Amino acid sequence: MSRPGRPMMRGDEGAGAPSDPAAGRLERAMESVNSRLREQVVDLEALLEVAPVGIAFSDTPDCREIFMNSHGARIMRLDPRVPPAGEAEAPYRFYQQGRLVPAEELPLQKVWRTGEAVRSFRARYENDDGVSFEFQMAAAPLYDEQGEIQRVVGVFDDISAMVKAQSDAERRARQQDYVASLGARSLRGERFEHLCASVPREIAEVLAADFVKLLEHRPASGDFLLRGSHGFCPVPESGFVVPGGARSQAGLALETGEPIFVEDMASDPRFAGLELLSSHGVRSGLSVAIGDSGWPLGVLGVHSRSVRFFDEHDVRFLQAVANVLAATIQRDENERHQEVLLAELQHRVKNSLATVQAIASLSFRKSDGNRQELATFRERIRSLAAAHDLLFKSGWRAIGLAEIVASQLAPYEDIAERIRVEEGPPVMLASNAAMEMAMILHELAANALKYGAWRGASGEVAIAWRLEGTGDPVQRLEMEWRESGGPAVREPRERGVGMALINSAFRGIKGASVAIDFGADGVLFRLSLPLGRPGERPTAIA
């Protein structure tokens, strides 16, 4: 690694012998120093020649000549001495984000211009022979004894492998993040029909694919229905049917349960050309099964217009997405089956309640009871049915207190102006508590109409609730039913069925209490109900 000629050393001027001994000794000393310097330069250049990294330098600010060691010349596929990139005669160039980098922005030239080192310069390298790779260089100035820049040296290398490894790691991270996100969406209850509309586009973005198709298997006909897609032209509203069987990429993926990769559709003898793919110029594709041979659900496929290889990470990603879709389909099927069972249960419970009413009618007719008792019994059954309907609609989970109040007061809509509901914070009651709350409200309303505030022309009922201890582990629901403006009431001498139902409510819940006061202004009912303690099944959810 050298350049033509050598710097002229002091003492080279004049060919005659020195005129005095002192001058001769000085000349010999300088020649010795120059000799040692030349030896050090040779040693340094020899070391740089064998260094396993590209080294380039220039000794002039215009960088008209750039010298490289052998390793650098091999990396760049150039001669050891070249003109600077950016010049017309230079057989190589650099690009950053598709832009040709001008000569003054290149590392060696920039160091000469600014006097400051360039820590990292990254670009895409290309030469006239078609060689191309990711290039990185660091450059720094070398100074002489006077502090002037004597040379600028740069160290460079091909970092394509490192860039690819980094890109692959980022790609795998994106794939893993998407699978995790999709799984979370499924767990939150997002249905398969909704995923069909968004997943193909999302997969195309993650895999940088031109086309994605989501196929639903139809066991009766053995083919597939296109349920979702990206990149393909709009399909008819009736759907697009994709053939099944071993001559179909999707059919083979479903039959074998193995990922099926096609590098070039046109030349692959295994499959007949599919119009959907051929009409869009598809060349390569990867298909994986949704479900398994025991429960075949469909196929997920990605395709590209150019010949493309999908690596093992792409395969694992696509299969993971297919597995999430399979779990979502299974969950949706289970939920639909549960809805059918609940509907059947709802129907049977209603029939049972109707039967109870019919039997009660016959029983009361043949006994000493009166019509009023029969009507009261029927109303209680209707109250239970209304609460049951709310529970059914909620999936037998919990009902809002406000909904229970509204359902039990619905029969009194003709006197709605005499009912004041002061809604408190949202409270959800578990199924058993909801049924008991419904029965209490029914009995209070029935008594208000028969004996209390609603018996008169101007009496009113106010219902209100609040939460106590909102920052504590155990909160309490405090609820009131307050009658006013009606006739004076007094506590009955004998406890009837209605009073027995009210007083026995929530007996099974530790810490619950009910109280009824019969005052001159009307009935005052109070309920105090714990919402739950740590480790216990909650009665209610605030």
C-alpha cells in the first residue's frame, strides 16, 4: 500500500560534500532519522496491507487520488488507486435513501474540509460491474508536527450481513408483536367475522406481501369460500369459491396440515392454475392450514408478484396467525352453541313459569283462596320472569341495578310522574342478588299501590342508592325506598307473604341487612349490602 515517490527530506539539496565536520555529522544524523522513518512507514504500510478491514487514504484536500489496501480493494472490487466517488470517471458511487451522495459529503473529503473526524458514514455502495452492498466508513485526520492535516485515513467494511441480521431481528419482533396483539384481540372477544376484514391487510403489512387470502373450508363441497383478502380485485358479494383437492395449493395445505410453498406458480407441476392468482400475476405463495385434519377450518395464504422465498420465520408467523384464527373460530362456535342452549333454557323456563301459573290458577280455584290472592301470585311470577329476562340478556353474568329498578317499575308507567328514581353510581348485581332485588322491589311496589303512597291521588315514591367506602376493599351498597304524601301506614299485625319475602332477602349474605319503618308519612325501606370481600365471590360489582 504505497503511493508514487516519497516526501523530499531536508539535506537532499546540493550534491557536494560538506565543508566542515559538524555539518557532515548533522547530515549523517538526519539521513539516519529519515532512514528510520522510511522503515517505519514501510512497516506501517505492510501492517495495513494485512489488516482484515478496508483502509483508504488521501494526502490531498481535493482527494484526486484515493489509495486503498488490498483488503479494501477486494471489498469494493476496484483498483487500489481510484478517483473520488462522485467524479464522472469514478467507477463507483454511494447512495443514501436512493439519493446519490455528492463528493463533498463523502467521509475523506468531509474530514479534509472540516478537520473533524467522521464517526460513522453508512450508504449503499454500487460499482460499474454491478457489485452492491451496505457500506460503512469512519475517517479521521493525521497531523504533522506543525498541527496541519497531512493525511486523512478511513476504515470501511461491507456490513450487509449485519444489516440483514438487524433487519431480520426487527422483522421477527414485528411478527411476534402482531401475533401477541391478535391473540389479545381474540381473547377480548373480537369475532372471526370482524378479523376477516382486517387480518389480511395487517398480514400484508407485516410480511410486505402483495396479496393475502383467508379461505373458509366448506366440508360439504370440499372447496373454499374467500372470506377475506388483500390486494385482489373486489370479489362478488356472493363470495369467491376456491377449489379444494390435491391440485390446489390451499387444498394440499389443508389435507396434509403442512405449510405449502410455491416458488413459481407457472412452472410448478403440482398445481392447476387458479384464476384468482393467475389473473393477478401471482408468482410465489405460501399457504398454511387453519385448524387440523381432525377439524379442518380453512387456509391462510400470502402471495407475491415476483419470485420470493419465505423463510422459516415467515412460516412460523403465518402458522401462529392461523392458530389464533382457529381458536377464534372455535370460541365463536362455542358461544353460538351456548346461545342456542341459553335460548332453549329461556324457552323452557318461560314454559315452566307458565305451567306454574296455570297450576296455581287451578289450585286457587278449587281452594278457599280468593281472586286477589291469585292475582298477587301471578304478579310475583311475572316479576321473576322480568328479572329472568334481564339475566338471560346478560348471559347470566350480572345485571345493572338501574335495569332491575326499571323492569320492576315498568307495570306502573301510568303513574310514572309519581315515581322518582335518583340513580346512584353504576352497580352490577350477580344473578342470585339480582333475583332477590327484583322480588323486593316488586313487593314494595305492590304494597305501595295497595296500601301505601300510590293508594292516594298524590303520593310519591323515591328510590335512591349510593356506595359507602368507595376507597376500601369492601364497599357497601346503601339503598332506600321512601314513600311520601300517601295515607298514614302502620306495621301490620301479622306478617304476610310479601313482608316475609322482604325481611328474608339477602339472608345468605353475611353483613347484609334490611329494615322497614312504618311512619306517618309512609313506608321507608333501607337495604345495606356488602359488595364483596377479598377472596369471596362478589355479590355485586360497583
